[in-house]
Amino acid sequence: MSVLVYTESEQGKFKKTAFEAASYAKAVADQMGTTVTAVTINTVDVSELGTYGVDKVLNISNGDLDKFNANSYASAIEQAAKQEDAKVVVISSSADSKYIAPILAIGLEAGYASNVVEAPSSIAPFTVKRTAFTNKAFNMTTIDTDTKIIGVSKNAFGLVESSGNASSEDFSPSIPNSGVTVQSVDRATDKVTIADAEIVVSGGRGLKGPENWGMIEELAEVLGAATACSKPVSDLGWRPHSEHVGQTGKPVASNLYIAIGISGAIQHLAGINSSKVKVVINTDPEAPFFKAADYGIVGDAFEVVPTLIEKLKAFKAQNA
Amino acid sequence: MKILVCISHVPDTTSKINFTENDTKFDTNGVQFVINPNDEFGLTRAMWFKEKQNANVTVVNVGGPETEPTLRKALAIGADAAIRVNTEAKDGFQVAKELANVVNDGGYDLVIAGRESIDYNGGMVPGMLAALINANFVTNCINLEVDGTNATAIREIDGGKETVSTSLPLVIGGQKGLVEESDLRIPNMRGIMMARKKPLTVLESTNTIIETTSVKFEKPAPKGAVTLVDADNIDQLISLLHNEAKVI
Ligand SMILES: Cc1cc2nc3c(=O)[nH]c(=O)nc-3n(C[C@H](O)[C@H](O)[C@H](O)COP(=O)(O)OP(=O)(O)OC[C@H]3O[C@@H](n4cnc5c(N)ncnc54)[C@H](O)[C@@H]3O)c2cc1C
Ligand SMILES: Nc1ncnc2c1ncn2[C@@H]1O[C@H](COP(=O)(O)O)[C@@H](O)[C@H]1O
């Protein structure tokens, strides 16, 4: 009857989203008066999970699962849920988890609510708050099936530590053949991704051209941030599509979002609204972004950003 | 090859989002509806398969009569036929069930849906559909080639991309990259005239199971005013971000 959480890892190490999902699962388990079981795939050290409220870990080690595969992973999680007789399954909202969840929902005949931002407001009926209309609104939704799947939004519930130890046992699900085979992976491992970043530095058309992105990259490097851009910037080919954020691009839910030379169109804001703190740097005091931001500088990016880089370097050196 | 393109009918991206009936219903007053942007990329890729590989393209929506102008627009862009499953779309599972019936009855080889809709944002219909009809599934799809019954797709992953090989029947969740923004087509007069003569079949709903229920909507709390920092005083910005916001 325990709450099951899928705690994802990358190259053997847990992702931060795994701890957030575990923290959420713990909150649900407390409400339901039960325990938390985590299922994890090819993770080297699972002991950290105890810190986030997990009581038991089902540890899968299987070379066939080294490469991510949505069907195989969904099947493994489904078998774990059935073994534990879990009525609630919690999963993150990473790209991989969002790929798995709908397949898992059919396998478990479970209702699935994605983009959930708060612990359930009630257990019977099982009611959660999720974002809708690309962050322009929230939707209170009940999940009416016996088994329920919750996809938690990134950086909304947060990490909640609790004191505890997680016991660990090996789990060996049978892995079905999948009709989708990975041929090659092309990924920059040295760069912070928008999905995982605590800080995102984003540039818009106000930067005039791709040759001016050096300072954006430098600012991002000083802050350990990911780089992003507005839609026209990627449409013009100044930056890759993978950096396009907004309603029709990637969502951003970082702690800090710095928008440089971005006007703040409604479609842009929709995608970055779940970032906690927003800073805008723009020459035009009437730019709509100033209504959405927490901090703003009315000024020329070509003057403000280089100064900001210098001062941040000094600040980092002092606070290191 | 028979292609089915799933079309979600959504408020234009510029729409202000409001609610009525005690915040239980989306207020459609003054709202323009469009083809979901991710579906428009998919439809445009389907047109490529039609022109290059002689594919037959049907578009489908699960929704009430109000969605027909959106389906007609897809026909004007070049789809051969349209299907509307006549029922209010209430949750992802219900829509996936209806679509599964359409796919099974129509014998489609390839289903192109969007990664997510911009209204419900479930990101769930294509995956559920694939699982229901036992088809292969690739989401966040930014490129797709089909050769006989073999397919090669590129999927965007965090920080990069992944090339996968798979086979038909296949469901994809598409997004920008599947085609470029500049490939998108605006229906011309001829397309609009022809669309009037193309078949738009209305099917009755067969599924009544709903797994989740929308209870109420809420708007985000209004934002406080911005704190402006002088361009000559960057130190103050750093201090605010460090001491007040605690994000650096
Ligand atoms: C269907 C649809 C979907 C869309 N989806 C998205 C989306 O997902 N994401 C997205 O971003 N957009 C999206 N858009 C586009 C959106 O409407 C805006 O056009 C876009 O966000 C504007 O980009 P921008 O702010 O970079 O450029 P602009 O609007 O041109 O703004 C440039 C800004 O830079 C400022 N500036 C100029 N020079 C300087 C300087 N030297 N220093 C500092 N500031 C300077 C200007 O004052 C201005 O505010 C979408 C549009 C449509 C129709
Ligand atoms: N009512 C609907 N009718 C047809 N297709 C839909 C409908 N709702 C969602 N879809 C498809 O499923 C995709 C993902 O939608 P969602 O699961 O709501 O995020 C959309 O981009 C569409 O391709």
C-alpha cells in the first residue's frame, strides 16, 4: 500500500528531480498514513534517498536498461507498483519521466495528473493542483481511479528533508522487448541544461545578432547557469532551437531567470513564469517584462552585462 | 502510408485566460482558437510525407462542433480528410481512448500528435494512445523519416538529442524542429475553397470513461511591483540577489 516514487538517475547518480519527487511522495504518504518505496534503475548509491523520506528502495541493476527506453522503464516501474500494491505513484516532470508516465498510466489503469505543484489538498476525493494553459492558470483536478499517478512539476514542491534510513533490496523485473532502439546520443555533457539549471540566462532580439552571445555565455559561466533565448532568436538561427523557451518552446522553472534584451511577450512569459526570481535588463522602460520581473535594470545590455560579469566575478571570488 | 494527425483546438497564444461559471469553465468569450502549435508542426511534416511519399493524410479532433473551423483550416493547409469525434474532451485518457478507436477502425500506419497541448498541457494523449493500440512511440520528436515500415526519429533530450530506429505502426509527439517555423503554411484561397469540398466525418463517441475531473481553475496571484536598480549601481543588484532573493 506504500506510495511508490520513481527516482531517476543519470550515469548512476540521482537527479535533483528524484529528490523532489521523493519529498513529494513523503508528503502524500504522511497524508495517507503509509510509507514510501522508491524504485530506481542502475543507481550506484541509493542511501541518500532516506534523507528525503524514502523507507525502502527497490534497486534495479540491469545492463539492458543502461540506455533510457520509455517502454522498458515504464514496464519496470509498473512491476514495482504491482509488487508494492502502490495506489499512488509519483514521478518527476523531466523529459524522460513525461515520456514514461502516460505509458505507465495505461499499464496500471491509473489516472494521471501532470504538472502538479502542491501536495494533494485532499485524499478523498484525491485532489491536486496542476498548472494549465501553459502557466497562465492553475487547475484543481481530482484523480478518480483506484491507482493514481502524479507528475510533480520541477522546483514547485521543493526538497524536504526528513530524518530516516532507507533499506534497500534488489528488484529484478522482466524487461519486454521494445520497438524503439537508440542508435546514437548526441549530448553536450559539459553544459548545464535548461531543464536542470538553477539559474538560466536568456537573450532576446535586443542583442542584435549571434556574434553578441559571447557575453551571455560568459555571464552564464560565471553563474553556473544554462543559456536560453526567445523564439525569434532561434527562428533566425542565432541560437539552436533547443534554447528556445516559452509557451511553444521549453518551460523554465529555475530559481533565477535573467532576461536580457527580451521584451516580455505573453508567449515568452508563459513559459518562464514558474521561475522563482526574474531579472530583466532592457533599454525600454515600457517593455512588458518589467511587469513580470522581480528586479529590473533599464539600460543597454552592451553596457550593463559586461559590468555585471566583472562585478559577479569579484563577488564570487569573495564568497568562494 | 496512411497518416492520422491529431489536432488539438486551443486558444491563440495571445489569449488572456479567464474563467466563468464560478471558475469551473474556461471563458471562450473573445478568444480566437487555433491549431495547437505542436500539431501545426506535425501537420506540416505530414504534408511533406504527402508530397514526397504519396501519403494520405487525415486530421482528427475529439471535441464539439465548435472545433470544425480548426479542422477546416487543417484541410485548407492540405489534409485530405477530417474526422471529428463528437464529444467534449474532458481528460487525456478519454481523448486517447476515442483516438484509439479511430486508429483501429481506419488502419493508420503513422499517428502524428503534438508533444503537448498548450491548453491542457497534459503531455499524455500520444503516449496513452500508443500504449492503447500497441504502437511504437517517440515523443519530443524533432525529425522523422519513414522508409517502408521502418522509421528513424530524432528525439530531443535534456541537453541534446537522440536518434532512434523504430517501425510502423508508430505514434509520435512532435514539436518545433519536426519542420522549421518558416515551413509552416498559411492556407491560400484555393486551399480554402478546396477544403469546403473535402470530407469532414462526424463520429459519435464510444467511450464514457473519464479518469480525472477538473474541479476548478485559479489564476496566479498578482505579482508585486518590480524593484528597479540603477544601471550604474550593479552592486545593488548583486546584493539584492544575494541577500534578499537568496538566489546567488
Ligand atoms: C504562436 C506563437 C507562439 C510564440 N511562442 C513564443 C515562445 O514560446 N517564446 C518566445 O520567446 N516567444 C514566442 N512567441 C513570440 C513572441 O510573441 C515575441 O515575438 C517574442 O518573444 C519577442 O522576442 P524578443 O523579446 O527577443 O524580441 P523583441 O520583441 O524584438 O524585443 C527585443 C527587446 O530588446 C530590447 N532591446 C533592444 N536593444 C537593447 C539593448 N541594447 N539592451 C537591452 N535591451 C535592448 C527592446 O527594448 C525590446 O524590448 C510566439 C509567437 C507566436 C505568434
Ligand atoms: N481533443 C483532442 N483531439 C485530438 N487530438 C488531441 C486532443 N487533445 C490532445 N490531442 C493530441 O495530443 C497532443 C498532446 O495533448 P495533451 O496530452 O493534452 O498535452 C496534442 O498536441 C494533440 O496532438
